[in-house]
Amino acid sequence: MAQEDIPERIPTFEEEVSPILKEVVDSVIGPNTTYNHSKVGVWVNQIVEGCMKEIRALPMPRKYIVNCTILQQNGAGLHAATSCFWDNEADTSCTCTRSYKTLVVITTVYGLQL
């Protein structure tokens, strides 16, 4: 089989989206950022809008939902759940958790086939 006959591997949704989530979160929340309740709303908006802008530029025709949660690292727990009724073959999601000194950022993108 000739080299040109081997089909190019298509990256998975997670392989495409995960680096974007990390990059956007890290650009909004720096490593030395301290949790500040009055700034959390701004940070969340910057993260979801930045992620949406970058993800929409990918060559994947989907509908996207971006969710971001920021919580202070103070020993309190967080329990969350999501339930979806979707096409397991076509729809997917990717979650990125970034921990910093005083806060944790959890960002999830849902990609729904058109």
C-alpha cells in the first residue's frame, strides 16, 4: 500500500477542543490569580466567549454549548451532574479542569451534530 493511500486520521472532538479550553482558561486566569468574588462573573464570561469564538472556527459543523464554573479553593466540596439525551454516535463533550492556587475552573463544551 502506497503512503498516499493511507487515509489521514481525523482528530477526535476532545483532541481538537481540549487544548482550546486550556489555552483560553489560562489566558483569563493566570497562575498567580487570586480568587476574587467580584471578578468571577467577568472571568466566566471571558472564558465562555473566548472558548466559543475559538471552537466555532474549527471545521466541525456542530451546535455548541459552553459551560464554565469557577469555585474558590477553600476546602468545600462540589458535586455536580449532567444528564443528556443525545445521539451517542454523533454528539460529544469535553471537560477541562484547571486548578490554581486559590481557585478551580471547570469548563465543559458540548458538541451536538447538526
